[in-house]
Amino acid sequence: MAFRYPGGKKYIKSNHSKVTDTPARFANRGMSLEQDINETNKHYNATGKAVIHKKPTPVQIVNVDYPKRSAAKITEAYFKQPSTTDYNGIYRGKYIDFEAKETKNKTSFPFGNIHPHQVDHMKQVLYHGGVSFFIIRFSILDETYLYDASHFIWWYTEQTQRKSIPKQHIEENGHRLAIKYAPRVDFLDIVDHVYY
């Protein structure tokens, strides 16, 4: 049976539920950016290179149902406070703090998913001598960049008429990350060159 992607490309589903590859399908075989980074951080931790973790989002549980004795189901919960950035840890004696974002936009990185308290947090990390950056993936183009927080903060605070950062600026001032087997997204290789 044939189906169409939103862009019009076809793929064929066989009787065995196997999908044949098209260029669009092949590009989306990888994990999400968050999964890639989590796998990378597990590799760094297992090899003793760094200790970096995804920060849990603080949640206040309000209501829990117990459908059976051995199971509990949270039915109502609220964020306790705004979260800061996605990841933090320590590498070569320095505090590392970064945000990971994916966009389907091909020409710019929109500010839509970044909140003012996150920008303020990154400013404080930089002020105190920590390392702060973004890992940005342009998912349709399958390109991933490490982009220093100071560049982002400048665009976010000084270019108030804009709602995004041009991709060209990220290409020129960021650092392209290769996707490998292990570590999946070796961002510490770039951190070594840029911050040490």
C-alpha cells in the first residue's frame, strides 16, 4: 500500500509492515536530539570523561489515583517553578550548562521555545565563569550546531525587532557537530577547542 508524506514523496508499506527508504525517511532515522544527547552523556559518564545530566523538571503532584494496589496514576500535577536549562554537569573542572533545541525551520532558529528566565540563568552561568551554550538541531536539514550562549543572549536581548537568529549566523559563529556512533553527539570535542 502506498502513502504520501506531507511533502508529496511516496513510501511503500509492504505486507510485512516494512517501510522502504526514501530520502525523507532516511533523514529521520536518527533519534531525537534529546535522545542523542542522553546517549552521549551516558557514554561520557561510563568512560569517565564528564558528569552531565538532564535536569528533571520540578513538578508538584496534586492528585493520584490508585486503580489497583500495586499501581498509582498521577492525574493532576503542576510545574513548581520555571525550569532553567536542559542539562548541567562538570567537565575538566568547569561547570557546564546548556539547552538543547530542535527546529523544523530551515533558515533561522526561532525564539519561541526559549523563555526569559532561561536567558537570565545562562547570563548568570557566564558571569560566574561557567560554560553555557545551546545545541541546536535543524531537523529537516539534519544539521546540529553548538552555539555559544553569549551569541544567543546578544540576539535575544539586543535585536528586539527580531524573533529568530538567522541560520547563517549560527553556521558562521557556531560549531557543526557530527553525528557518530559513540559518543552520538560529541559536543565535548568542540567544548575543548572553544572553552579550554
